[in-house]
Amino acid sequence: MALFKKRTVGKPGEWYYCLEHKKVEEGPECPAKDRFGPYTSPEEAQRAMETARERNLEWETDPRWHDASAPRDTGEE
């Protein structure tokens, strides 16, 4: 008996954004490596790329992740 079963059919109400096909899908139609989700609505899944851009921008501008006083590793010796 397997500990983890591969789920081939999604639950109703689970929405994903497929990075391969660039479309919203109900249930996991494509492999996990090719999708964002699950989302609670198709509208939320449609905004997946925009949400990712917003989160990336927040991270890039977050001072907690970019402490100017910390020494940087330049890779040079």
C-alpha cells in the first residue's frame, strides 16, 4: 500500500493556473511542476501570474531580506 497516492482527478472547486498551457483548469489536469494552485475560484487562478509578480516585488523590496549592513558574499577571495 502506497503512502502517497497520485491524485489524477481534482476536487470540485479547486482551480489551477497551468504554466504550460497558460490557462485556468479545474482540478489538477497537468503535472504539479507546471501549475500554480489550488485557488478557490477561476478568477483567482486567472490572476496567478500577477499575484506571483506582486509577491516577488514585495520580496525584492523587503528590507528584512536586503540588510545593507550585512556583508555580501561576492564570490571573490
